[in-house]
Amino acid sequence: MYSFERLSPQNYYRHGLPYHFKLKVTRKDGEPIKGRVMSVCAGSVCKNVTLDDNGIIDVLFPSSALSDNNQILVTPDEPKQEIGPLGYFYSSRFYDKPLFYHSPSLSSLQLEMPSEALECDAGIRDIDIPVFFISNGTSKALMRTQLVSADQVLWTEVKEYDLTASALPIDQSKFIEPEGSIDAGLVRGNFVVKVPVQTNLLSDLKVLMWYARDDGEVVSTSGNVEAKQCLSNPTTLAFSSPKATPAPKDPVTLTISATPKSVCGIGVVDRSVEILSRDQPDRLTNSAIFRVLDQAKISSYENTQINTQEYCYGTKSYGNSYDVVPRSDNYPDYFSSDVDAIQAFGDAGLLVLTDLTVETRPCPTYNFGWGEYLHYFLGGSKNLRQAQRPGVSDVI
């Protein structure tokens, strides 16, 4: 049996842009599986991929491969099913279902975040982040870019960028099938944004970028900057000799380094005490400090503005002046497997106050009476059918 760890830097796929899928495959003991051939599929499109020395799959999906069935399936090549005393046993498998970024104009932005965690650095440094885009009738855009950590906006830039056609700087061999051409009238390209970051005590860095089209539609994206656990005051403690056998009462020299005016404390304990304390929950370590700092992280679900039910009730007309849907034998329920511009703000932990258009996702409904509920949930053949995007429609 295998264990899977999703490493994909993106949670959403966008029309005309590649979706970066990354997965680590290990044994149950955490040992990476090397050299094993895995089948990676999206619908009927499949490709055999060999795990690298770290047990990682790193591929790209064109958006067309995910448009009909956005479910990704990873299994060992030629999986076999075997009969056992409890029934059929299947090979280990992993499912991923990225959500679709919906835009009426088919416009989109996509940040290509650094793949490696940033090293600790006391100063501020610029990191270059490639930005992929699809534009529709917009040749220049005034981009707002913000760096966010916890509940603080650390940096903001407002800068105009040219949205002209250019080749995306990606490895074409990673595609599970060739990337197709984009729709007529659309422009695909990329540019680079420089973001100043300081990693000390900031394990939760998020970049938000957005612009407004002339018709009022907001196009947005966000991404996480991974950083190693970095303290604001790097401190080291070392013996003068890494290994020695001193006699009793021989002097021992310690070397301490820290930033100027630091207050340093040294504790001396028996070796056995140190060994026994290693697994104690109150042991003071970098990880323990960052567990406390992580409590300041704002989840995308915390006080979220995204409420599909309220959003769809406000945009649907039921032929009366009620604020809510009138109660009847049928209960329309809204569900959307798409996201839109407001999602990036929520992922960054920010609230939106605007008269621009930030919510555009479709509002398919699943409308059941009690008979249909019983028929479906008791195993009847009536299946849910999700409305085609874009637009609003009812599924009965």
C-alpha cells in the first residue's frame, strides 16, 4: 500500500492555462518509492510517469484535459484487482479534483510560485514570480499586487503591465497531452512580478494579484510563498571542539553567536535529561514556536464572504418579492464546482468591499421533491446532472 502527499502549488485550473499537478508517493513508513511507473489520468487522457528519486510525479495538464471531467486519478501502471476473503482488493490510488476558475470573459491570471521553500534571511530580498495570463480584449492592465501574512498586508504595488502574446516558460515534455491552441480573440502570455519578502518569523506568506477589466469584471489570483522556519534573531551555540574527552574540572569553551544586544541564556542539564525531554510537548524548539505562530493564520473558510446559497438567491428571480425562496414541496439547492475572482481574496485572508464584479460563477440547482430524495438516496437510477458552464439553469 502507498501513501500520497499532494504537492500541487495550484488548487484551481483556468481556461487556456496549464494546471501544474505534483504528487509524492511513499510507502507507509515514509520511504519514497523510486522508479515505479504510475498511470496519471484525467478522463480518458492518460500518461505513464516514472517516479523520480524522491518519489515525485510532476506533470502538467492542459485545461482542455480537465474541462469535461476535472478528476485526476493516479494508480500504479496496470493496476490489478484481486479477490480476497472480504471481496476485491484494488491497488493504491489517488484522486484529485481541482476546481475551475470561472470568468465570463475567459480571462485569468496564474502565479507560478517558487517550488522550494525560501532560505532564512534577515534582510529583505526580491523574488521573481512568473505570472501566466489569458486576456480578452485587454492589452494593458493596472495590476494590484499585495503580500499578506496573517492579518497584515505587508506590501502593495500598483503597476501597469502589457498583456501581449508570449510563449509560456514551461517544459513541454511535462504535458500529459499536447497543449492546444487558445480560442480566437484570446491572448496567452506571461510577465514577471518582483515581490520583496522577509522570511523571519513569517511562515505564512501569500501573494495576491488582481486587476479590473473595462466592463468591471475583476480577474484575480493568489499563491503561497513557502519559507523555512526562520527566527528573527538567528542564534548558534557550539563547543570549541566538536568532539573531545576532557578530564574532570577541565575548562570547556562555548561559542555563542547572535545579533548585537541579544539577551542570551544558557542552561546545563545531564545528557539523560536531554534525551528524555526530546519527545515532550513543552520542549522549546523552532517547531514549537511556529506552532504558536500558525494559530495566527487565517483560513480561507474563516469568516468567509463566499456563500453560494446567498449569492445564487440574490441573482435568481422567483417571480415574487420574497427575500428567500418560498417553502414548498420542492427545495432548490445550489452547488457550484467553480470558483471566481472573490476566491483569491478569501484565500489571502482578505475581505472585499467593492462595486466591481467579483462573483460570476454559475448557479446550477438540484431541485428535488421528497419523492426524488428518497428515490435517489435509496439507490434509484435518477442521477444528478450539473448544469453546463457558463450560465444558470435548473437540474431536475
